[in-house]
Amino acid sequence: MTNKRKTISTAILALLTLAIASPLSSMPASVSAETITPASLRTEGNWTYIQNDQVTIVFPAGGKKPMFLWWYTNDPDNINVVKFKGLIEYVSYDEPYFLWRCQAEAWRIRERIEANYYTPRRHMLENQLRLRAVQKLWEIGNATGLHAPYLPFNGAKWRLDGPVNVTRGEVQYLSFNFTLVDVPWARPGFQFAENNIILRCRFYYTPATEDVYGKYSYSVAAGELKIDIVINHWEWNIDKLEPVLDELRELGFRIPEAKAGLALWVNLASINMTKLEVAEAEAESASDIDSIETASMAQNMYVEGNKVSVAQNNTSKMDETPLQNRLRERFRIRFEKGNATFAGFFKFVPQAIVTDGTVYNTTDVTASYISAGAHIRLFIGYPYFGNYTLEHDPSLGLEEVAPWLPMNMLLIMLGGTIAIAVAVAAIKLRKKPVNIVNVH
């Protein structure tokens, strides 16, 4: 009986180990946890290459637009793409995260206010007051002097500073910046963005810990490209409507103050080397086109660990889906690995910094996404930050990932193992013989 109990205990321990180890085995490991060799730099045609024996990262030569392609150097047939499309101002009366239907243009703002804070039955005021309310809603819907909600990055001119190698103590990285320096007059009202939108980039040769003004910190692996998004002094459409909104509040509309946000629109796609010529053409173009997305071959991506099909274009069919961070260090989207050695990832901190240059405060970051046909549209949402400066911290890189096992399978395995363990323990307490095949 003693040997039988030992055998049963061993079997239970093995099952528990399998159930616990299975989800752990799917946890990602960096492409390199140790120091990697410094990258070589070269420009060929429309691309600037950052390359060593592990990672290759390319972006349009001269920093023409903020777009990155990267892959494991020995596996060029699996290319990950991140394209920073632009910034979209939106109102967040419906949800705190970005929804396409909530862009901050005049008629949409009126539509969202009417949907959330006004009904004729609720506002059966005296006729004169009701007429004033209707008039103020009309003023919002027909307001002039507002800029378009969307500022596309492709149509703007960017300046590239660097790249240059930097050593700080034991930490080494390659540093370069993209700065938006000119918005064409074909985009009226956005000239305030000139020299006020910056992407500060650091490609790390060594592991590092990023300390963000003493407010929070996170780890960065060697081979990871860290990007700081800096937005200075955004001019908000919602601010220009504030006098009219105040009058509506006086009439009984419970409209919250500054219920708006700014979304960074990022497209995530996958191509192979045969499609690189498509990317080459887009790197040369200054128009707001999506040729890389059209050439993308992605079928699935992993959003916060969940497998999501991106084959269909759902952008005209449904609202965006919010990301749920689940208290992790960073939001994460991973590209499908397939037969590749490493999988690409794009991740970002769930907080951002808002500062006047002397005082630094944190604000929560939201995110939403939608399948757009072989790629994902990702919208990183920053709550209203007034006339201050916002800084945020996304990054991209490669990681080794074990074969994917569905979460429901893991839960079934874990639940079954626990049930066996409990049943065996209960029977043991009653000092009855154990039948592990048929426990009742």
C-alpha cells in the first residue's frame, strides 16, 4: 500500500507540475537577456539599417516617416512592421478608450453629447430655455475654427537626429530621434504640432532598467528598441468649444469637464522579403497610404496572450475592442511566430507622464484595437492633458516563445489535476484504498 501511495503521489505531482509549467512555458524570453554586439549602420536606397548578428531594424532613410521593420537577422522571411500613422483627438463621453465613431470633430461631438446627456423628454424645459439648448447644440455641430481630428504623420516632414552610440555606466545603446518639423498647409490648424511631436529612440545593446522620473520603472532587454513618444502643447478642439459647453451646463446638461483624449494610431503588420519592395515604395512616398498593410500576410496576432484573428477587415463593422492590462508591467501585442525562430512584439507601459517641465505626474493609458484585414489597428489613448507635455514609452523587439497552448486547455488540465489531488487527499484522510482511474 505504501508503494501504491507513493506511485499515486508521484503521478499527482507530475500532473501538477505539468499544469503549472505549461502556462509558464509559454512565457516569452527576450531574444537576448545578455549584452549583444553593437549594431552596424548603413543606408541603402530608401532604408537605414541597424543590424547585428541577432536583430535587423530598418526605417525610412533620413527619418522621412516614423515606421519600423524588424526581424531576426538570420530569418529575413519573417518581417514585423510597426507604422506610426498619426494622432487622433477624440471625445470620451462613451468610453475612456478610443472609438473611431468618437473623433473630436464638430458634428460627432454634438452627436455624442446628444446621445449621452440630452433627450427631449429629459429636457422638457420652458420653451425659451429649450430653444436655447437646441441653438447651442446647433452651434457645436456647426462650429468653425476646429482642426481635423486626425493628424497623419506620413504627410508631415520629419527630421532625423543621429543615430549615435551612447554609453552611460554599464548601459549601452544607439540613440536617434524623429522630430516633426513641418505640417503642410493642406492640413490647416495643425501647425502648432511643428517641433512639438518627437519620437526618442534607443536601441539597447545591454539590459537596462528605465526609471521614469521616479514615478515608475520597467526593464528593457538587450536588442529592444525603446521609443519615447513626446507630445508638447496639443491644441484641443474640446477647449475651443468650452464656452458653449458651459452654457449647456447652465441649462442642465451634465457634461463633464474636458472629457477628451488623444490617440496614437499604430498599425501592426507582417510581410516577407518578397514584399519588401512594397515597403520600399511606401518608404519613398509621403502620402498617407497603406501599401504595407495591403501586402501584409498576418492571419493572427496575440493580444495580451489571447489569439486574435486579423484576417477580416472589421473597421466598418464594429467598434474597437479595449485591451485589458490585468496589472501587468506593460500592454503587449505579439506577432504570430509561425516557423520563425523568434516572434516580434510591440508593448507599452500602462502609464504616461504629464509634465510642465518641473512637476511630473502620471496618467493612466488606455488602448483599443481592431482587425483591419491582415493587420491590426492599435489606438493608444492618452487622457486630456491640457497645455502640458505628455511622454509615453512603447517598445518593440523579438522574443522566443514556446508553442502556443489554448488557455481553455490549460484551465481544463489544471482543473482536472486539482480535482484529482483533492479527491486523493480526501480518500487518504478516510484511509480508503485509492483508485485513481475511477474516483467517486
